[in-house]
Amino acid sequence: MLRYIVPLLVFLVVAVFLGVGLDLNPREVPSPLIDKPAPVFNLPKLHALETSFSSKEMLGKVWLLNVWASWCVACRSEHPLLVQLSRANFVPIYGLNYKDEPNEAKSWLQQLGDPYVASLSDYEGKVGIDYGVYGVPETFVIDKQGVIRHKVIGPVTPAALDNCVLPLVEKLQQASAQAVVKRTEVEGCA
């Protein structure tokens, strides 16, 4: 009797794990950096490699950090949406050009449009590692205190923008410099 019960129990445990795994959304990978201070960086600007930009310059402002590369196919699909968002002047978007040749990246932006206030060259990928980037594109919502409040994994979609990113940015912009606004306070950002 025991030789039938043990395999049945093993099967049920495996079935439960598979069922739970199939119900997960691969785009909702939890980031350990949510609600933690964004890693501070100082990187050369893509269009002027002799000048640099420090993330400390953004303290007191709500902003987006979009990780992209000219070799990234998915980056191409989100790019028109980022260009449109930048034209609306709703939130500053900074680009983190990840492990990319600067000339290729500049050409890509010239051809497709440049939505970034500045694009920063992370040629070696060290800042990307600090941010936990494991694939491009990824976009971070960073608040006035320099805290990461949300991370979009993969291309930003109109639904992600309308349901989560823009309402969260608006709430963060309206908050006082000391107020803490978490993404869970925005209905579409669970």
C-alpha cells in the first residue's frame, strides 16, 4: 500500500508546484530594489562622452531610467511610445545605454528619434548590474528621494504606461519631497 501512496504524494506535490508556476506572469519578476534607494552612478553622456551625468542631479525630481541598446529588438518596439511620452513633457526620461557601441547607439537614436533628456553610456554594464538588469529594455520609476518605486521588465506598453507608470509618476510628483508613495497605492501597479 505504501508503494502506491508515496508516488501519488510526490505526483501531487509536483502538480501543485507546476500549477502555481503556470499561473505566474514572467513579466512580474519581483525586484529587490523596489522601495530601496536607487544605486548612485556617474556616467559619461552618450552624445558628449567627455561630460558626465550623476544620478544625484535628479534628487528632488521624479524621473524614469530606461535601459536600452541599439542591438535590442524589444527596445525598438517600445521606442515610439517613449518618444511620444517625451514630447508630452510629463516626466523626464533618461536612457541607460547598456553594453552598446556609442556610435551604433547614437545612429539608432538619430534614426528613430531621441526621447531622452540624456542618454548615458554604460558600455561595461556595471551600472546595469547595480540596478539588477538582466535583459533590456527595463524601465525604472524613481522618486524625489532617489528611491526606485517601480520597474517595468520588457518593453513599456501603452497599458503599463496608462495603468501604472503615469498614475504612479503623477502621484509621486504631487507628493511633498519627504512623502513616501509606494506603487501599491496605484491600483494598476500591484
